[in-house]
Amino acid sequence: MMIPLTECLPEGDRKTTRRLTVMAKPIEQNEPVPTTLSPRDPGSSRALCQHRVNMRVVQDMMLKSRLLEDEQIKQAKNREVSHRAALAATERIKEKKRQENKALEDGVEVLILNQPSSIEAMNIARMLSPRFAETINYTPHITKNSAQEERLKALMGSDRVGAYYR
């Protein structure tokens, strides 16, 4: 027997209709929907209309849940593909850098081997060696936290240039 939802639902309350649609399903799923309703019988036509509305609401809920699942699966695939692509790009960059370094080292070896004298070859090797590279060391003239530094900061921070303001 089908439970008439029109008796337990207030008029126009869609949230209650959705909630009760799921709970108020008949226990026997094989129960036929009465099709021999006369349009003149307002109670039976109203029950049939309510049944169609409830079925549509259930179908909409199932469709929304299926679309949500599909979207979540798609996002998971996109995250996985993005992660794999990032790893592959990192490996490509590392491999390219290795190849460039190897090509530079091979070029230096060829340059050294093509020198007629060993002295010139040693000079080239020293010039290209990082051990003999120039290093620049900065030593400030004014020591940190001194009176001269405080005076310099005060002068640089003021808006006056001579007798004029900026």
C-alpha cells in the first residue's frame, strides 16, 4: 500500500517533501501506481501529482549526486595528472642541466687538449677553474652601530638638503 504524502506534508514545503520522499517510500517496491484515476476525483489526481513530483525530486537528487561524484573523480584525475606532469617537468629540467654541464666540460677538455704547449693549457685550466676565480669582499668604511653610522642614517632619513626641504 502506498503512503499518501499529501496527508503528512504541509502545502508548499519543498524541503520537507524531499526529506519525506526518501523516508516515505513504500516497503513493497513492486506496488503499482494507480493508473485508473479519473480526472474528476481531486483526491486521487492530487495523490498522483504528488507522486510524480516526489519521483522527480528523487531523480533530481540522484542526478545531482551522480554529477557531484563525476566532478570529484575528474578533480582527482586532474590532481594526479598535474602532480605527474610537475615531476616529469622537473626531471626534464634536471636532465637538460646535466647535459649542458657535460657539454661545457667536454668543450673545456677539447680546448685544453688542442693547446700546443702545456703551459698554455695550464693557464686556460686555471682561468676556468672556480678555485682561481676572482672573489669580491666588501668591507664597509663605517663600522656597524657606531656614532658615524647613526649620523649617516639621520642625514639620509631627513627631508632637508642643505637649507632646502625636498
